[in-house]
Amino acid sequence: MSQSQEFLTKIIKEAGEILKKHFANPQYTVTEKSGVDFTTQADTETDAFIRKAILSEYPHAILLTEETAQTNQDYSELRKAKQLFIIDPLDGTTNFKHGVPHFAISIAEIANGQPITSVIYKPVTDELVIAEKDKEGATKNGITINVSNTQNLREAVIACDWPWDLGKRHFVPEWLSKLHPKVRQIKIMGSAVSDLVSLASGTIDVYIHACLKPWDEAAASLIVEKAGGKITTSTGEKWDIFKPDILASNGTLHDKILELINS
């Protein structure tokens, strides 16, 4: 484990204690955002803790977090940053607010637009998932994880979710109308980070979304790829962490899903 990953592992577990405290005693404040989105005191407290911890260790680093990002910011301007940390202090806030433990903290260290260290933590289930660019594989609690070997569409389990950008929501029923007659199951579980970890762990086969943000994708994308998965845009174009639409799969199903949703 690199020094950076060791440090990020330490602070993400400490941040998890903040979320567990609020999850067990939901007396936190809730703040409405644009559209139907919202945030909570748990999000902002965890975000502030992580930012302070990282800047104390890496004072010259650039931070991009869900809670401090500017509306309509052009995140691609960060592609050339030498040391960028992309943070989601609580992915799955709706689940969190409703007492559903399917949520996660995500931290990625980025250099020149590429994730080099990824750490994701699911506090309630105590699952720590990590990957590094220069090392083989991804692990969950120290055990190597791999994507599924599902090859047939009729056996495929797919996850997706509704974008917070209301203008992009029409993609979901359009995709589902093409997918549902061909696949075994379609899930909407409310946490892109957690769902991408599920893909990397082999418990789902495909994940698709029309409008994610860099903090939803950055850490999880490296973990998926190190676990043997494949990622493109929903139209099959080359993907990177600053592109909002994503199709991630176990690899063997990728072209079949692309053909279906773009037919």
C-alpha cells in the first residue's frame, strides 16, 4: 500500500464514523438544492473533515468535492492538474436519509486527468475498496475482487439510476424500454459509487447512467477497470472521469448492451 493510499484509507474510515453517527441518530439538518436534489448536515460535515485532513497533508493539492463545486463548473479545466483529489463525502444521500445503508464515501487522487489512487468506504457494512493505477487488481477488505463472467444477456443484472439533471431523465425510460425484454433484472439502487463497487465485485453485470459528476465516477472507475471491467460512454465513445454519461460492464456484455441501447 502506497503512502497516499494508507493516508486516504485512514481518513476515509474516520469520515465514516461521522456518517455512522448521523445515520444512527438522524437529527441533522437538510438543505434543498436545485431541481429535486438536496444535501444534509452529514454530507457537509464529512466533506469539511476530509478537505481539512487532505490539505493538512497535501497543502498544495487541488480539491473537487460535491459539496464545494460550483454549479455548471467546467470540470474539464482540471484535466492537467498534477495533484487533484476528487471527493464525494456521501454518495447515496437519499438512501442515507431514508435509513437505507446503501451509501458510500469516495476519494480519488488524480494526476493529469487519470485516477492513480482510489479509496471507497461503505461505513455501515464496513467495506473498504481500494485500487492503485500502478498495481494489479482491486480489493475489498484486502480480498481481490473481480467482475462477473456473465456472457448471456438473458442472465444479466443491470443497475441504473435517475439523473439529478431533470433534462437527462428521459434517457432512463428510453434505455429501459430496450433493455427490459432482454435482461434478467434491472435495479435502481440510489448510489452510483456503491453500484460501481457492486459491478467490480461481480454482484451486478452492467451499470449505466446519463449524467454523473466526477465525484461519482473518479474513484469507482479505477476500481472497476482494475477488477476487469470496461467503461465507455453510453454511445461507445472513449470515456474519462469528466464525461457525465457512462456505461460500465463486466466487459463481455459491453458490446451487446451498446447495440441494444443505441438501436
